[in-house]
Amino acid sequence: MLAAIIGVGFAATSDLTIARTQDNSNKNSAQKPPNMPKADKNSKNPTAEQIVETSIFVYGSRPLLEQIRRNGVERGRVCKPTCEVPGKTEEATYERRFVRGDKSDKDKVRVDQKMPTLEYSLIYGGGRLWGLINGSAFTPREDAANTFLAQHRHSIDNMLRYKENGATLSLVGKDKQKGLDLYILDVVHPDNQKTRYFISAKTFHVVWLEYDENTAGGSPVKFRRTFHDYRYAQGTLVPYKTVLLQDGSQTQETKILSVTFGVKLDDSLFKSPEA
């Protein structure tokens, strides 16, 4: 049973065929921040930094993101491979609590998972990851740990915090896919972790991102995480639906039910009982 628990690997976390729907849905999102910069948006040859800085403004602006998203609580449901029937094989509710550090690797994150017959937590803090079940700590299985950490490393937030993280930006180019004009750029962190972002040239929302991870057997796997149903939460832009694909096949879908930023969290939530 414990092996199954450790291997579940749910984490609060969509495919080119639905990207156009995503971009159109952005038109109907809640209020937009005022004074959206037009210089970068209308530039024919923007730099990677101009593109990302414009995205940062659209997602809420750097000062607002730093102030509002310093900590928070997110609740939702996560399904494998989809939350829509038929085809759903697993479903859980989750609560994700986090405290932002000076850099992403200094963040503290706790995700509590609840399934019909099982409850457990995965916690990241102090640069390491562990699990809790019935008050006892355990070491997550490698694939479950990789799934959790990949969501943290390969995220929209990591692009928005590229300066704090000391990451390097590289503009791959501009492309048109399924009727969408997209900027494609790479964000490479000091530990050589690379994420490729596909950003709408119209809205500067991240439509999807891609990254490669090695499996337990050593063979590389391509992941794609796509973002949908963008809404503003406390003045910052949040995708309320995310879908994860592995080598082109959907493996997981996450839907946010509520998110609240600026919630004070006790540090004991992120401490191992063995500490």
C-alpha cells in the first residue's frame, strides 16, 4: 500500500488542438490591469526580455506579483487523465499552500492530497522534498518526486521570476500554430534546467510550456503543460485549468476551485516531523 501511496504523485498542476480555444477565452477573462504597455506589444522585433517583461506586466506587474503572491492557498481537483468522463481513472482534491522565497529554490510548498481511500502530503522546503502520511514522514518514490519538482521548476511562475532566479532568456523565434501567433523562448536556470515557453503574441499569456525529463530508465520524455481559463485573482492573472501531456498523451488535468493570496501560514506546516 505504501508503495502505491508514494507513487501516486499528484501535484497541483493543456495540447495544440485546444490552444486556440484557450487564446479566445482570454478575451473573456476578468478585468485586465490598466495601462498595458503597447511599445513591446506592437514591436516587430521584440527581444526575449521585452516579451517576458510584457508578460510580467500582464500577469500583474512585478511589484504586485511580489506583494500579492508572497504566500497563498490554492484548492482544487486533479484527475488522471481527465476530469471529464468517460476516461477518468483517478481523482483527488488538493490544497496547496506556499511561501515564496527570494528565489524559486528557496520556496516552501505543501500539497495535501485527498482521495476516497487515502490522504497524504508532499512538502518541499529547505531544498528537499518529503511526504507525510498519518503524521509519519516518508521518502516519495523517484517518479512521484520528479513529478512534484517538475511542476515547481517548469512553471509560469519561474518565467515571471527569471531575474530573481538568475535565469537566462533566449528567443527561439516567432511561429504561427493553429492560427495563433506565438513567441517561443527558452528560460534556462543556473542548474541548466530549461523550459520552453509558447507565449501569445496578442495577449502575452503563456499558452503552453514544454520540457524534457529523463525517466527512471534514463530515456528522455517530452512533457507539455498547457494553460486555460485565465482569470484575475486579486489583480494577478491565474490559469484555472491546466493539462499535462507526456509524449503527446494527456496524463493529468487540474482545475482550481479557489485561490487566495496573502494568507499568513505557520512555518510548522513546512517542517518535517523528523527535524
